[in-house]
Amino acid sequence: MTTKEFVKNFCQEKQSILNSCFDNQSEYKTLVSTKIEELSLNKIQTEKLKEIFSDLLTDTFYSILHGLDGSASIGNSQESFKIFDEDDNLISDGSGDLEGFAYEYFHGNKFPK
């Protein structure tokens, strides 16, 4: 897996979580989707809540990637991390690659919100 693919997977995970929060059709609803449905929001309110959740997830995943890259702190610690795949191939060495791709995917409209 490349650094770019690693970040893209985080972006896909963000989208998957967001979709599951608002999926009322599946027989396996999430706790969050059930609670949102119980609010009985109208279409405009639901879309606004979805925007808020999307922004929250974007900020969260973006911050995690920056933290792994060493350009932001995780908790009270700020350091770079080397990330390897299961075959011991280097994905990221903390040199700023994650930060660049994270911006591209989460703020550069490369991937849908």
C-alpha cells in the first residue's frame, strides 16, 4: 500500500461511517442511525446534521493523519511515526507525505464529502 492509498482508505472509512449514520434502510442499522431516526428530523434538518457529522469526521480523520505524520499532536505528545504494512513495507516515514495527501483528500475535494 502506498502513502496515498493509506490516506485514501481513511477518507473512504470516513465516508462509510457517515453513510452508516444515516442509513435507515439496512436491516443492520447502527446505534447512531437509529438515534437519528428517532429524532424525526425533516429533510433539511437531516441534511444539516449530515453536514455537521461530515465536518466532524473530516476534522477527526485529518487530525489523526497529521498526528501520525508528526505535524500535530496526539494527546499531549507530538512525534513522527513510521507506518508499515503487514508485509513490512514502509507506508509513511513521518516526512510530511500523510499531511499532503490528507489535505488533498479531505480538503481538496478529491473525494466526496
